[in-house]
Amino acid sequence: MTARESKPDVTVVGYPFQPTGMAEHARSTFRALQAVGVTPRLLNIAEDNRPIDPDLERDFGPHLAPSLGSGINVFGVNGDEAARVIDQVGAAAFDAAYNIAYPAWELASYPRDYARVLERFDEIWTPSTFVQQALAEAIARPVHCMPLPVDLKVSAFLGRRHFGIPEDAFVVLFFFDFSSFAARKNPEAVLAAFEQVCAARPDGDICCVIKSRGAEAAEAGQAALEDRLAALAPRAQAIYGDLTDNEIKNLVRCCDVFVSLHRSEGFGRGMAEAMAMGRPAIATGYSGNLDFMAPGTGLLVDYTLVPVGPDEYPHGEGQVWADASSAHAAELILRLLDDPAEARAMGRRAQAHISETLSLEAMGRRYLDRLTAIST
């Protein structure tokens, strides 16, 4: 058997049962390895009881491991939690294996405190060239760009009625987690753009859906969001709390366009998932999403770079991020609203592009090439 045919011994470490971006980070890594014939183990490091999601239990429950593997371990954890996770899995077991950190990050410079912990790993993977550049400047270990796979197969179809979304409306969708810092996700800019769309099309059958979670830790931000949504009612609505994996995928399927006016993204999963589902994405023309939003597959919004404000993001002092133009975003939304045929065509191009570049099989082969090189 050749080195390529011999599958590496891999354990994926992360939070596979949580309804978060980092949880999907681990899930998609695991699924991509499975897609190319690797049978990885899965170490769940969540400290709380996992929520019950039948699809996730079916897909990941049988693969759970009780401890860290002795071969190659891929850690879907961030720099601020890496030290705790190493202690949790055991420093001796960690030191006896080959360990890859696969963190997210969203600013152009990486914090020194996080970098010192990541130096304990043998190499670093990043979800975009934006993050790769930030980490490569801060860490002496090898840093490889490994975009995250995107796969949105639904286990059961759910229509707009399930979510209370108007059946015939042109639906603009954005979702975010308050724990990922609302200032960075910037939902207010999406609503500002939608307000301009409403003003331009006062009789248009349009609806903006904002899905959020984690509001219990950001009461003021949630209250401001609710006030703005109420002012737009009935043409805007909120979906709060956690959805199942199948529900969130169907929510993406039910929209006409996904709009993200983020200030910075390490990868940009919301946009990538919409594109994978054949929906056009409108997004700030800055940071991680530039890797997969090729010309003709999505629409990029103009922006200016502005300082990160106090307490808006960890280690943001002295850093900058994007301030997207809500007026330009409104123009792009209207462009798709007024030309449904082009919107559908763009969605098809987006879907084909994501399928070619970020499918489970495409990224699984990229993972396998690197893991095989490590093993030989």
C-alpha cells in the first residue's frame, strides 16, 4: 500500500454538538476527512451537556473518542482557549502526538498572548489567506491556509411557513451570534441598507430576516436590534435562539439573498453557506470571504477602514476593520430584487463555484495531502 493509500491516524478535537461557528468548524473538518476515506476519531471538549440534535447525534455520536489520539490531532479551537484545552486533554498526551491548531481570527494582527500558546502546536491551519497572513506574522510555526469545507445537505425540507417567513416575499437574510461580537458582525448596517431598500420600493413585497443567538449576554444590543426591527415591521422579523442543524440549513435555503456587512471575517461561513445553497451573497469586500467570492459569484460592498472601537473586539487596540457602505449594499439588493433572473443565475454560479472549490471532497483531498505529508 502506498503512502497516499494508507490513511493517516487523525482525531478532530472541538465542539461538534454546539450551535456555533467553531462547532461547525470541527464538524466540517470531520466530514471532509470522511469524504476522502479517512475515518477520524472525534473528541468532544465541550464543558457543558450537549444539546440534543438528532442529525448531529447520528452523524457524530458513534465516532466519539474518550481521549486524545496518539497520531495527528486537529484542534478546532481558538487561541484564547487553547491553553485550557491542552490542560483538559492532558499535556502528556498532547506532547506525545502531532498537533495542529485550526483557529479562527478576525483582525489583521494576531495577539501575542494567543500566539505564545499556539507555538505549542506543531503547525497551524487557517480558514483563509487573511487569517494566514495575520498568524504567519505572529507565529514561528508553519502556517497553512486550509479553507473550511461547506456542505449544506438538509435531512428534511422545511419551508418558509416553518419559520413564519412570507411565502412570496423577496427575503434578505442575515444571521449572527452575539458572542462573536455584534460590533464585528454589524447587523445594524444590514438593517440600514434594508431601510433604504424599503424607501426605494415602498410597495415592494420584501422581507428582512435577522437570526441571532447569544442575546442573553448582550441585553443592550438585543434591545437596540429589537427596536430597529419593530420600526420596520411587518417587513422585517427576528428569529432568536438556537436552531437545529437542519433548521439553519433550511433557513438559508428559504432566503433570496444573504447580506453580510461584517467589519471583518476570518472565513465568512454565512456567505459561503448561502452560495453553496445556490443563493447569491452580498458582503463587505474585505477579509476572509474574498477567498471564495470570486467575480460573478457574489456582490462585494464598498467600505472604508476605520479603527476598532474600545471593547468592540478582543485585542482591537490600534487595529482597523471595515465600515461597509449601507448605501452601496442597498443598491446591490435592489439590483437583485429588480432582476430575478440574474439573481438566480448568480446563485447557480455561486453554487457551482463553492462545489468545485470548497466541497467536502475538494477540501478533504487538500487535508489528506497535508496529513499524508506529515505521516511520511
